[in-house]
Amino acid sequence: MLSRPLRGGRFWLMITIDRLMKATILFVGLYFLSAPFLNPSIALAADTLEIKIEGLEGKPRENVEAILRSPHGIIRPDGTINLPLVRYFEKDVPGRVREALEPFGYYESKTETNLRKVTEDSYELGVLVRPGEPVLVTSVHVDVEGPGKEEVALARVVRRFPLGVGDILQHELYERAKDEIQSRAVGLGYLEAEFTAHQIRVNPEEKKADIELILATGNRYFFNGITFSGTNSYPHRFLKRYLAFKPGEPFSYPKLGETQANLRNSERFSDILVSADRTGAKDYRVPVDIKLTDAPSKRLRIGAGYQTDTGPRFSLLYQDLNVLKRGHAFDTELNVSEVFQGVASRYIIPSSRSYLSYTALKVNFQREDVSAYTTSLGMFEIDRERRVGPGRRAGVFLRFLYEDSDIGGERIRSYLTLPGVKFAAEHYNNPIRPTRGYGFSGELRGTAEFLGSDQTFIQVISQGHYVRRISKSFTVHTRAQIGLSVQKESINDMPATLRFFAGGDRSVRGYSYKSLGPKDDEGDVIGGKNLFVGSLELERAIGESLGIAAFYDAGNAFNYLTQMRLFQGVGLGVRYYTLVGPIKLDLAHPIDKGSPVVRVHLSFGIGT
């Protein structure tokens, strides 16, 4: 059997990188470890006036540090210290410290200062704080009056009031709880809710404090009729699906904001204004007016990018977001790269219940030529998807698939009727550079001969990503991919796109695209029934847009658990975050005998 030639000089690049990147890895690694100590602004401040605080810890210390920052003018324009101003600042320190500690219950703190000369142009101001005994809460009276007194959600917030008898008085907790109680009342429709009593009576000499907080809810307001104006292109029934509320429900400002976000995310309107006329309310029912300006419904979008897996790639997307002026959508997309060529079209019929629910008819033709296989397929799909919660979607589908594959010198033609269910959930604090959040998707699909297919099998596919910031500069990223197959026939009868492979930019870095998996007798990778891939990555932020990362990947495709062998890759990477997506460069070392020392993984794209 003839082996495939190496593509486009990649082997030469690999050898060159092997010689050059050892120094780069060493440099990045040293910076990764030493960067927390390289802060020239702190070093410069220590050479002029250092303020050394003793006797405090935690948030009280942080508040004192904030209020004792060196005032403007301490350092003259010629770089010398302004000693008279320093001595004036020193006399003011006890009062500043007392002011900074009162919110934490310390009303009679004692502060001693000591200014000493350290070097010819450097001084140290020692601040010794004795906070004294804190003021304790001796009584708490928190209550709700008015029509909303029996609201369960409001009563729950009142019961969670964070200060009780015997606790140290903390003004921050008091103010936060006070705001939460009023915000909850307003969120439940009690727009006139206000406190008739809100006071803390403090006796510093006796170290006692009494808290009284009484909220009068006033009458409850409700949503009334909704008016859409400014657009005649979309039917009223279609626009109603973007509403986060219904007439008759309790009025809520967050629901207005959610409605505006829903309309904005539809990409159908260039200007959106959602307003509620509280002054025009009758019988406490508030009318809502939504003014919309249509955006062009027909669009053409061009995209380009590069991935080590696929080489240069190009895409062309045409969209019509208002077919027949019914709010239906049609799109068709062409994708071309070194290893993949395809065209996919969708006709989307929106649901009247939710803006994230729809029925779609899909047609897809594609060809893929990678080191492991060559395949061509045609597919028609009916897809029904529904929003089942914030950031969560579920759906059912029915696919009709014809595929012609060449794997390991064997030609496979498959006709499949493939029903399935799917679920996806996603929540990130930032869509461009998340530091907290998760994403998950899963799919269960299968077929049998009685459905007209030439095979019988069931597959489960899932993948997930979790990100969390562990310090000011460091973020941990984890991801996993799992695939399982229960198959009546041999793996040799499975079409290429339904087999599992590992390796590549988004799989096990350090190995080429889809180069890992079971092999045939001639040593060619032919894919497996099952898949497991896991990744752990630690990223250090450098400013707003740059980051460096260290990562570990492991995974493989396999037919049986007893035959599973995990291939591993480790390395360093650079991340540059832009408004159109990240640019990622990874230098990965495969932990496998006979593999190259370093493999480059690069990916970026615009409009793709």
C-alpha cells in the first residue's frame, strides 16, 4: 500500500522549530515564573516613601492601605521628597485610620506613627494600629410592611440578613443587605418600595449598636399592553417571541433589559429602545413601548483564517433573516480549506414560543481528505431545537446520510437514517476572554436496519470546557471529549465521519490532525469506536489582550477499554485576544518515543 506524502514542507518546519524553540520555551518559562515579581512601579515607590502598617489584617488592613496612599505632591518634580508635606500627612494618619476602621465596627482605634529616614532620599512611615474592641450588634429589627409583606421571595431575603445579635458591626454587610432587600422588592413589581426606617444607633463607649430597617413596599405594578413601532417588516407574532415577559405579569426592570438583549442578539435590528411609561400606568398596570429600526436582512459575510489542522481556510456565508417577511431565515455557507470543502444550507422556521426555539431543514455536502481517510457525503436533516433555560438548549433531529469513504485502502458506502437527541449549555462571563464559566454539549444518536440503514449502532458524544480564575493573573482551563459506540457490525463497516480519531489543535496537541487511533495490519490509522481526550491548561494574563499558557493533553481513540493507550502532549503557548477572536500559538512536545521534539499548533481567523 502506498504511503501518503508529507504536505507542504511541514516536516522541514518541524526540524527548524526543534532547533529554535528550546530557547523560546526556556525564556517563556522563566518569565512565567518571575513575572509576578517584575513590577517597576512598586519598586520605584519603595525608593521614596514606604508606608508600613502593623496591627491589622484582612479587609480592615486593605481599607487602611487604600486611605493611606501617598498624597499628590509627596514627590517633587525634581524627584526629591517633600518632607514638610510628609510630616503634615503623618499628623493626619490617625484620623484617616479611624475613618477607615469605623465601617468594620472599630470606633475607638489608637494609632502611632514613626517617620524615619532610611537612605539619603528614602523614608519609611511606620503605622502601628491598635483597633481596640469592636462595636457589637445588640438588637436587630428588620421588617416589611405593606401589600408585599407576605411575599415569600422577599421574606427569604429578610431572613438572610447577615448581621445578628452578638456580631461585629460591619457597615458594608448592612448596606449590601439593605440594597438587596429593596432591589428584590422592586424586582417583584413593588416599584415604590422605600425604607421608612433605616438607621444604626451606635454607642461607641458601650460598644453597642442597634439596627432598625423597615421597608414599605407600596402597591404592586404589572405589565400592561406591549406596542411595537418603527418596523413593518416583521409580523407582530414573530416579534412577541423576543419578549421576556407577558402582559399581566409583575413588572420587572430586569425583564425589560432581557427583552432588549433578546432583540439585539437577533441581529435583525440596528436600533432598539424598550421603555415603560410608569407615569401612564392605570390601576398599577404599566404600558411598554418597543421602538425598532430594521437592519438589512440580506447579508454576505467573508471569512478567512488558518489552523495547523486544516491549513489556510476560507468561508463565504449568505444570510436572509426575513424570508417572505415572516421572520423565517435562510443561510448557505461555503467552506474551503486544504483538507475540507463543503457547502451547507439551512431554512429556519421560528417558534412562536421562544426566540431560541425553531425548526430547521438542513442540506449538507462535503468532502474531507486527511491522512487517515478520504470521504464524501451528502446529508439532509430535520432539526427541532428548543430553549430549556438561560444558556441551555435541547433538540431532536432526523438525518438521512449517504457517505462514500476510503479508509486504509478500503472503500465503504453507507446509507443511514440517523435519529437522535442533543443538549447544549453555555455560560461565560466574557465571550472573548472568559475567566469564569463553562460550556457543554452532548448528543445521543443511533440507527438500525429496520430504519432503512445498512448498519445498527448507538453512539454517545459529549464534550465540555470549564474555566476558572484562581488568582488575579492565573486562569485554569479544562476540557474533555468522550465518545462511545455500541455497534452490531465491525468498525470496518462504519463510515469515516462516524468513527473517532484523536490528535490536533483541539484534541491532543503534539500530534497531527486525526493521527491517533486504532490501526490496521499495515499500520494505517483507521479510527475507533470510542474516544477519550482530556486537557489541563494554566494561563497567565499579561495585560488586557496577551497571555501565556502551559498545558497538558492526553487522549486517544480505541475500540476496547483493554486496548486503550493514552497519548500525551505538553507544551507552552501564547494567546492574543482580539475582538474577532483569539490568535493561539502552541509549542507542544509529544510524550512518545520516536515523535518530534516540538510540534507547532497555530490558529486564528476573521469571520470564521
